[in-house]
Amino acid sequence: DGGITQSPKYLFRKEGQNVTLSCEQNLNHDAMYWYRQDPGQGLRLIYYSQIVNDFQKGDIAEGYSVSREKKESFPLTVTSAQKNPTAFYLCASSIDRGDETQYFGPGTRLLVL
Amino acid sequence: KQEVTQIPAALSVPEGENLVLNCSFTDSAIYNLQWFRQDPGKGLTSLLLIQSSQREQTSGRLNASLDKSSGRSTLYIAASQPGDSATYLCAVRQALYNFNKFYFGSGTKLNVKP
């Protein structure tokens, strides 16, 4: 059963703490993405990766970091430098070709204690 | 820079009505336009994908049109049902240097009343 999984569903962060969100896909897609969604807003791109061991900053990368050591995995770390981390985080993947769609995971909601 | 706008932000209709959701974009140099559905607290599910060379796509009660030259797309939902209640987002895919980036609208929140 192919798809994208994200864990955990809910994540709580204490002030000054780094937390890591997991994203795994078994669709054999080269490209993976992290988006942030705030209430009533569209998705904003945090980071993307077009190939293993390579990733690029999106529009709002400050306070976040990623790695892409395996094709199927693209974890996102929300660092203590991100001052307003409360949001819904969505991971997606796609074939890196212009006419193709993106497939999304179920999301992780990050809350600050 | 590409900007995607969706109007209205929210819509409430009685069950059985036909309705239209609107999406506009500022740069017509796109690969495709896509409509997604998002249920509360969930990820996005693709509904319809229209390539830049196409004018419309249909799936069941849904019909999406694309007028690339005017930067507009509409999503038509026929005979709406309470199960259609969700947020609908449109997105365009565009080349940005060597990266095919998706630009999203902020969505239309639809409530279909029984």
C-alpha cells in the first residue's frame, strides 16, 4: 500500500527544545517537500529536496533544518530558533517533473507548551 | 512572484445546490493547476489536475476548468452533499530556476448544510 506517513500526529515542544518530525514515503519519488500551514492560510514551503543528499531552502526556512540521507525519508527539525512554531506541518512527495502532482501525508500538529 | 487567490474564503450552501469555487493566479506560465480537498486536521487529497494544455477535467460531480490566459480556474460541484464539507485549495505548478514549485491559495472553506 503506497503512500506517505508522518509521525507523530501531535507533538508538543517546550521552550528551547528542538523537535523532529518524521516523513517517510514508499512511492519511489525523488522529490520531497515540507510545508507549514497556519489557520486560514495556504501552504508555505519550508524546505524541499529533489534528490538524496541534496536539499534547498524554501520561503520560510529560518528556524528549521532537514536531512535527506535516504530516498524514502525526509525528517524536519524545528529548532529553538523558530520562535513561532505552532502550526500544522505537511510533508509531500512527487516525481520531479512539471506535469506531475504532489502526494501529501496526514500532517503533524506542533504545539508549544 | 506567483500569487494564487481563492474567493470566497468561506461558503455555506444547502444540500443539493450546485456551486462554483474560484481560483486566480498572476503568472500564466504554469505547468498545471490542481484542486485539493482538505478535511479538518488532515492532509491534502488531490481532486483534479489540469495540465496547462487542457481546458477542463471532470471527475464524478466535480468539474474544473482552466483559462490560463486570464489566470483563472473554477471548480464546479454539482448537487452538493454534506460530505462535500471541507476546505478546497487550488495550487499551480511553475518552474522556478531548476525547481518545479507549487504555489497554493489559502482555500475556500465549504459547509454544505443538510
